[in-house]
Amino acid sequence: MFRSVGPNPAPAAHSTTPPPKNASPDENNNHRRRCAPATVGNGVVSDDFLESLPPKRSKRAADSIKSAWKRHLTHIANTDQKRHFKEYRSTHEHYRTLVYEPENTDIYPLRKQERDKWIFFCSPAKRPTLRYPIVALPAVAEAEQSETAREAEKVATVQGRFKEVLVSDKRFIALCPVAAGTFDHRDEKRLDPLRAIASLVFSAVINGKLIIARNAGTTLFDYLAEGGQLPMTVFQALVRDVDCLHALPLRGGAFVRDIKLENTCIRLPAGEPLPPGPLPSAQLIDFEDDVLFGDELLQLRPEHARGTRECQTDALMQDLYAGPAAGRSAAANALDLYGLLLMMVAATAPPGSDLQRAALCEHRQVPELDVHPGAMHDGNQALFKPWIEAHVQDGHAEDVRQLLTDPAMFARQHPERLILAPMLRFAESTTPSSCARSNS
């Protein structure tokens, strides 16, 4: 029933060093000791330890930390990468390659267990540090592997048609191009207006053969393939963030163009029951090369079409890439919302049900069956009716039905920008809008 999205991922590399006690994750999902300064190098240092010192001593300590941080950034900016692993030298304008040498084992005994080196990609531009995990561990029995290592193996399943997992751990994931391909250079400054959207998990093209990103978990495609089913609440923040993207005050908004199960992750292992308590939110990955700003829509031509056929319609693509200028923003808006709705229906429907199959739009793979303008039609609307009644606000049910039935016609009839979040019912409504939350 599920489409193949690439070869099996490589085994995860595992760290032998446990996370520090009394630690909390930072914005890049690294663990951060509570005694570390909250901000360094920007004139502000806030720390429980420093605040317990006399004011003069606290200022000297803070100045010392700031000075050391500036020296570190200078060191990074002037690092000669030529002596490092040639294939991992950074060509990214904001990152330099630094290598962790496993020496001084008399002082740091845990380094004896690490046969290779750690590669860090540090940023003089103050972007979050990335790490490439290439630790080669001694062979150990499965029973001796840590629970953290086994969890990392379950979580890292990200892959696609053009890239595949090279190595991963619980925090980071490194991808390489399939076959003999290479990754194109990316204009990072173009993406800066989007970096406050918390549901977007950014990746960095380190060089033509390496992309590194925070490990966002299991793709929903893999999660459903293992029989998983999710509640609507995991999509609440994502829906609001997509609305925020569309309403972005800069450049006429932003549109993702390829929202689908394969490009959405959740930090839950596939094939296991949902854990008790609040669940993590779904997040978008692999969007950087597909996202478009509103002021770019007029430049589109049919040859610029991107995305996945099952998550689009031919009429919607015609309007977006070749239609009148006045309707392109509405078409881009409808495309994202249509993809979001299909994904939510598929993820919340009973595994293997007719409703899930309808939301996966498998009929679009068979030309003679692909005769409807949208996923919902007269022959299957009874399948969608209970879902709409359960998850859509009464006053918006007709809009959602129209959007699922013919998204292109819906876009032509609604030139104004439609906001999806208020149309849906979520069991919990405590998640705040994340338009202004930071996620580097």
C-alpha cells in the first residue's frame, strides 16, 4: 500500500558518553548543562552560579567567558581545513570544520572507547554547532547496547528519493545523495525569514556530499507503514505554523509546496504504542529547496513544478505554474492546505482502512482511476464524512469538503488567504501560536 521512498537507512552510530545530568535540550536538541551560560558573546550572561557571586567577581567571570568565546569564534574563522578529512571539509559559508582528537586519554579516560574522531561544524556566524557522528565503537553484543542506542536506531528513519541516511544518532542525522548525485549550493540568507517558525527543522548543506540536520525523528510515512495512528493534537502546532508561513509579512508569505507524510517527522519510534502524557508535535523537514515566497510566484513556469503527484491535483498545478498572476497565491495556499488535510486524515484514520487509502490517493498512480479533481468525490465521500464531523468546526465543514473535493476550484473561489487552524477541532487548545518561536 505504501510507496517506496528509498533504500534502508544505514545503521546509527552511537555515542558512548551519556548526556550530562541536570541537562536540558537547547534549540539544536543538544543537551546543555544548567550551569552553562544562557547567552555568551552578545553582552549578556545569565547563570545561577554567576548570579550567586559578588557583583565584581561575577562581572570578571562573565567577561572572561565572553572573551574566551570571542577567541573561539576567531579560531574557527581562521581554521585551515586542509589537514582534515577532505570529504568532510565544509563549503558552507557559515560553517568551518573542526575535528575532535581522541587524545589525552589519561585525563579523559572515556576517549579510549572512541576509535575515530568527531567532526564538528562550528559557525563564526553564531549558527548552532552541528556534529557529524562517525564514532566507530568496538563490537558489542545486542544485549550490551544501551537503551539510548537502541532508541536511536528506531528513531532515525529519514530518507528520500534523492538523499539517504549516511549515519545518525539521537541528536543529529547526516545524509548523502543517492547514487552519484551531489547536493546543490543553497542560499541560506533566502531562508532567514523562515527561521522563527518552530515546526520547520532546517538542514545545512555542508558540502556537495553531506547534509546535516537535527534528527526530527520518524517520518510519518514510516510511522504509518508500521501500523501507527496519531491523534489530531500532534498536528496543532504544525497547522498554525503553516498558517504563519502563509501570512508572513515579508515577501508576500511563504508556501511549502510539498507537504506530505515523507516530509513530516515526529519524535516517536515506529511500531510501538503511543506513550502516556503529552505527545511531541509533528515537524516539517526537507522543505528548503521547495519553499517559495509570494513575490516569486509570478516567475513560475511549468518546468518549475515540484512535489509529489499523490499530494497534488493537475488543475492546481496548472493554476500555480501557468495560471493568471492574480490566482497564484490562492493556488499555493490551497496546495499546502490540501496536502496538510490529506496527511492529517491518513495519520488519524484507522491503519489500513479505506479512509486511509483514500487519503493516500493511491488512485493517482493508476491513470484510468485518476478521474477525480480531488481525493474526495461522490464515490467515497461517506468515508470522509465521519472524519470531517469529528475534526472540523461546524461552520467550516463545507469549506473543508470543497477543499478536499476540488482544491483548484476552491482556490479560484477563495482568492483571499484561508487560515486552516481555526477550522479544525483539536482535543487540546493549549498550544500557543509558534510564529515567533525560534528554531535554528
